[in-house]
Amino acid sequence: MKTAIRIFHTNDIHSHLDNYNAISHYINEHKNDTSIYVDIGDHVDRSHPYTEATLGLGNVKLLNDAQCDIATIGNNEGITLSKKDLEHLYDDAKFEVVCANLRDDNGLLFKPYTIKRIGDLKIGFIAATVEFTPFYRALGLDVEGAFLYIEEYLKEMKHQCDAIVMLSHLGKYDDERLAAEFKEIDIIIGGHTHHKFPDDYFVNDTLITSAGRFGEYFGYVDLKFEDYKLVQSSSRIIDTNLLTNNYDAYYDVGKDMLKKEVNRDVLKIERTLYTINWFTYTMLKMIQSYTNTDVSMIHAGLIAAEFRGGTLTEYNLHKVLPHTINLIKIEMSGRDLKDMYYTANMQETKDEIIKGLGFRGDVMGVFLIDGLSVIESKREFYINGKMIDDDKIYTVGTLDMYSFGRFFPHFNSLKKTYYMPEFLRDIVNYYSESLLTSNDF
């Protein structure tokens, strides 16, 4: 008996629905009884109005329309929604959701693996998502121990399946490690780190593939069996630009759903990358209040689009602050606080275009700090008129994107409290009455 199976796959779409429409159309045209379609997570991204307005439910509908069979979750599904919204995200899904390492106090949120029968063959699909442990813990969830759980469930699967496929939202280097450590895995389809592997890329005898980011590419894996034994596997990545039907019909739908008024007669919000303005100053004050901290810090490039002034709607606010960024409170000594100030004041990244870490803008802009006064000539630092004590503990309200070590490496070792799942725009909405309007003059 000879059988061929094709597995279509997408990863890290991040609500780029223009590209996804073309991919969906292609899969619907080419899918048949010997093919299957899997998504590796981060399909959801709340920087898109439709995703924001539907809290990801619209993305699930689109996966249904594309005849998705199996999906796992990425960090955008896992930590940019509330726990309740995540638990109900897939209520109307026509596909299975698998993830071996996402738990709460009651156990697994999703099944760890599934076994699909395609013709006379049984193909096992196991999945895991990246271990952003502090963020999940803030939501009452746990993702630690991915490799241990994968090892445990592979023992159950290997005697039941003719082939095993790993759906990995762990990232490129963990995918290669999986291939090196677990000979039971025949295919790894990856995501999270927005990477692409060459076609037919093997580590040991395991085929590994991934399709970049934003739906710029998608791919398929072909499996050939003889007498229930996998004898050949190959992969191909396709450039979505080669397809037609690239349009986003859902942007205006989301825009209309976000028409609720935040505040009336709000002043113009300008994009000033290298200076503070009234809106960024107001955000600093809001962050201090919300986190109950001594000092607050953001970067000017958070304003992704200008607002002309007038009635500010949820859509307008979403355009200004499309980021999937949460607040954190960091406890640090006076000495660490000074290090933070000097690092920020160097402004080494002010002209850089930053992608990822929840930031959905472009140019970083300068760091802005409030609550901290400095007499540079004397190198004296003050909070509320009192000179900083190097050994005393102070609190800083800031953005979770700074906690990954890229901008402030010493933050890694400091105690942090995460404010989940509210985004920065939710905080501004919460304090909407504090927005500066023409009535204030």
C-alpha cells in the first residue's frame, strides 16, 4: 500500500488578514481527502481592529473558513487575552486545539495531542507553546516544562501512530533541539521566532519547516508511506505575493465595531519622537497612578499614529496605541534606578525601527521618565523632593517590553509585577476623563 499525505501549514499570521485571505483561498482550492491544514499559533494579534473588536473570535471564524483541522496557541492567544476570553476563544472552532504545556490549577486547558485518521493511516499531532512563564502566571496559568510534557506524551503516542508531527510555537532553536532529542518525532512545523527553514531541512532524520511571519509565506509538507511506514518527507514554502486575492475585508468591519466614544473634544495627539508632549506626559501620569509607583517610564514612539482632535473613539485610540503591551511594576534599589536613568538617557535606540516585543509601531523614539528629578551637575537624584538613597527600594511603572533584557539588561534580575491582560490603551481608556480637552482651556 502506497499513500501520500499533504499537510498545509501557517504560523505567526498576526492578523495580517490581507495575506491570510489569499492563503485561505489557496488552501480551499487545493485541500482534499488526503490533506490536512494546521496553524501553529499567533494567528491572533490585537493590533488589528477586527481582532481587537472580536477579541480573537473573528480569527477563529477565519480559520474555520480556511478549513483548518488543528491549531495550537501562540503567546498572542495565550497572554494578550484574559483567561476567561482564552478559555472561550475556541468555543465555535470547527478544528481541534492542542497544547501539551498550558495548564491551570484544574489541569490542561487543551488536549495535549490528537490522532487523525487519513485513509488507513493514523497521524499524531502534538503541540507546545513558548514558556513566557511570568506573563502566564499573572493570568493564573502555567506553561513551564514543555520538553518534559512532550517526552511524556510521546510515549503514549508512538505505539498508536504511523507518523508523529510536532506543532511547535517554541521557536527555531527549540525546534532543532526537539529534533535532536526525540527520535519519535518525524516532522516539526514551527513558529514564534518568525523564521524560515530551507525546503527539505532535516536535523537527524526529522524534517523541520516554518513559514516566517505575517502570512508573507505559508507551506506544505508531503509525506509518503509504504505499508504504513513513512518512507519520504519533503517541505515547500510558498511566497504569498505569488497568489491573488490579497485584500483585507475585515479592517472596516473592526473599525465599525470600535466606534464607542472614549472622550469628546480631545486635543490633537501628535507624534513627537524626540520630545515629550501632552499625551505622553498624561500616559506617564496614568501609569504611575495605575501601578502606584514612584516613577514611570515609556518611549515616545508609542504613539503609532496621530489623532486630529475631536471625538476620540476606541478605534482612534487603537490606531494611536495598537500595541499588545502590558504594564509592569519593577522594584529596584536607588542604585538600580540611577542605572536605569543613565541607560535610558543614552537614547541609543531612539532612531531604531523596533519589531516585536508587543510593539506595533516603527521608530522607537526617546525614553521619557516622570517622577524622577536629576541635577546633572551634582549627579543628585530626587523623588518627591527627597534625595534617592542607593540602598532604598523604589518602584517604577513601565512597559513589559522592557523586561526582556534588550533595553535594560539589569531588569532581568529585579522583582516585577505584571498587570494582565490590560493593554496600554485600556489604561488610557480607564482614565479617559483625564485626557486633555479643549474644555480645559
